[in-house]
Amino acid sequence: MSEAAMDLSAEFLAIAACPACHAKFAVDYDRSELVCTSATCGLTYPVEDGIPVLLVDQARGTL
């Protein structure tokens, strides 16, 4: 999915935080995911049809 297809607003990204640890997100456009920037958490959340799924039980661990 391309950056345009994810279409997450700058306003959303400015306020969005990881539900597990409250750290900010980085965006992985190639995998259509929001990636927690915390070194101790590191969960990734899928973006499906342009909508972030911010449920911890559906997040993927990267650590």
C-alpha cells in the first residue's frame, strides 16, 4: 500500500500514541503499519483500509 493509500493525517499522527505504552508512532508505509517508537514496547499496529487498528491484542511484536 502506498503512502497516499494509507492517507493518515498529520493531525492524527501528532496525537496518536501506542495504546500499550503511550509512545509516539513511526509509519511503515511498505507494511501498512504504525510502529511504536518505544525501545521497550515496539509493537506494530496494522492499518486496514486506511484505518489504524489500535488494539493491543491485534498488534504484532517486533522485539
